[in-house]
Amino acid sequence: MMDEVGIDISEHTSDLIDAYDDTPLDVVVTVCDDAAENCPYLPARKHNLHQGFEDPSAVKGAEEEKRAAFCRIRDELADWIDETFPTDR
């Protein structure tokens, strides 16, 4: 789904948040309510920002409906990022 918008995530991996305990962070962004409530304290962060999005994995139905939910959330996230963190691209 990400490759449809020109983003290759084939080499991406997830990291444990503990790996960033001592990393200076300007902003920590959470995008699901569970993460916002349970995100551990990161002493090196300056700001915390939360924007909740629907969990696309919770969508029930046919594969087409599930895929559409993931694509919709992908696009909503992209729009929110562009609006919240504008750049001079």
C-alpha cells in the first residue's frame, strides 16, 4: 500500500521505544489512543503530540474493505503530517 504512493518500506523494521530513552527528541507523535495513554516517559523529549486515527486492523469485512481502510488511514496520516509539519518542498 505504501508503494502505491511512492514510499518503499520493504527494509523498515520496528524498534522498541526503550532504545530511544537517551536520544534527544524534539517531538514524540502518537497516532492511536492506546499509545497516547501508555507511551512511556521519555526524558529526552521536548514535546508530545497526539492525533488519534482509527485502527484499520479493526475493520471487519471483505479483503477489499480492509484494504480500503488501510489506504484511507494512510492518506489521512499523510494529510495530517503535511498540515502539521509543513515543509518547503
